[in-house]
Amino acid sequence: MAKNILIAGATGLVGEQLISKLLADGHQVSILARKKTSKKDVKVFSWDVYKQTIDNSALEGIDTIINLTGEGIADKPWTEERKQQIIDSRVKAAELIFKAVKETNSSIESYVSASAVGLYGDRADEILEEDSLPGTGFMPDCCLAWEKAADQGIALGIRVVKIRIGIVLSEKGGALATMEKPIRYFAGSALGSGQQWMPWIHVDDLVNIFIKAVNDKNMFDAYNASAPSPVTNETFTKTLAKVLGRPNWPFNVPRFVLRMLLGEMSILPLISTNTSAQKILNTGFQFRYLNLEEALKAIYEQKK
């Protein structure tokens, strides 16, 4: 059945592709945008998370909301001000949306929110399922606040689904663009111990998980969105170097060097998150990309 969907945070890596797929599937799509813009076959409504303003007419006829909003985790150094901005951009976005839902008495059936596997923190080899305890530190704290804000919809009778996203691999940039740079310049090597687990997912599979969450009324609460075959940083680096036709050096970049270069943000490539995809598999979802090398080859074929 075609749905009338409102997307917040639609201009990012996932949003653009998600819009195209939803339109192709016959859904009606509207977006919330801070800046004036126009998109073919898409209605655009204004909002401003920080000023807490929104065009309430955006909710007219809407039955499903997808919220992808959030400042980039690795875009700027983690000052205390930046960390608060990262949290506020997620929490205040949800609060503004639910405020508008209440004010308009809209009949929203489903609210699908982005989240992140960062909720688990650094957990070595522990297999992490959706009911695993959260970790400690900035990333887990941010994700917990993010998901708590999404859960406000439950009290309004809305089905809430939280997609805990891993490392998204895409030909359009994102984390992969950063990871490939040293390898392309013949400086590829594992980071830290190299044994930390990296929960990766091809952007096509991530988009399809969001679409599954929109359509499957039995989905509720949190789902890990990462391929069933996480790899270590060492394996990821070797595989990426192989696909790019570059060498991978047999020595690792020490943790203290990353700390000097990135500050507190150095935790991002060093944390170990061995996520399980079993819960999303139990819904009947089928991943297109199960093998990292195949996923990377598909991405770089598209870039040619």
C-alpha cells in the first residue's frame, strides 16, 4: 500500500537514495528542509531545528515519518560545544516533530528514526544484540538520548522503529571516502591493534532496511543495520587495499598517533563493535551484500 511519507534530514548520504527508491515504489514523499530547495515529485516544507520552528502543514495527510536528522559525527573536532550540537541536532529534531504532531493532531502511524551502533561503545569481541547494554562515553550517551527522543512517539500511539546504523559504504562519499585516502596514497595500514570490529553496511542495504521498516508493521523498537559479516579493521584495510590495487603495509598506526591527530574523536576508528544482524534477518530481510569485497567492488564499479 502506498504511503504518504515525510522525511527529515533528507539531503544526506542516505536520504537522497531513499527518496528515489520510495518514489519508485509508488509512495508520496515530502521533506523538511532548512534552506529553500526544490525536488522533482517531492513537496518541500521549511523547518529549523535550532530555532524550533516548523511548517505544521508538512504533516497534512502524512502517515509515516522518517527522521535522518543529525550533525555529522566526524565533520568537526569534538569540542564540548560541538558534542552538544551533535546531540541537540538529533534530540531537538525529534522533539520538534512530535510537538508538531501534537499541535496538528496528526494521525501518524509510524516513526522510523536513524540511530547508530555507537550506542554499544567499545566492546572488544562481545557479540552485540539489540538488547545488549549500552556502552559508556560520548557516543553511547548521544545515541541513548537520540533513541529516547524517538521513543516519545510511543506515548502518542505511534509505532517507533530505531535503525542502529553501522559504517555506511557508498560510492557517493561518507566514511569510505575518508578511509580510502591513505590507501590511495600508498599509506594504507591498520589502525591501533587492527583487531577492532567494524560493522559495515552497503548503502543499498541500508536504504532497503528503512523501506522494510516503513512497510512492515511488525517491526518495532531497535534494529542493528550492519551486514551479518562484520570484519576487523585489519581485514577491512587489507580488503579495501586489494580492491583499490594498492599495498597494505604490515605495520599499524599506533593509537597515540591517532589521538594526536584526532583528539577525542580518535575513538571512532578504534572502538570495537561486533554487532549481530540476526534480529533484522528474523524479519525476513535479505541483504544484497554479505561479503565486504563484493560490496566494495560494486561501489568502485559504480564510480568508474
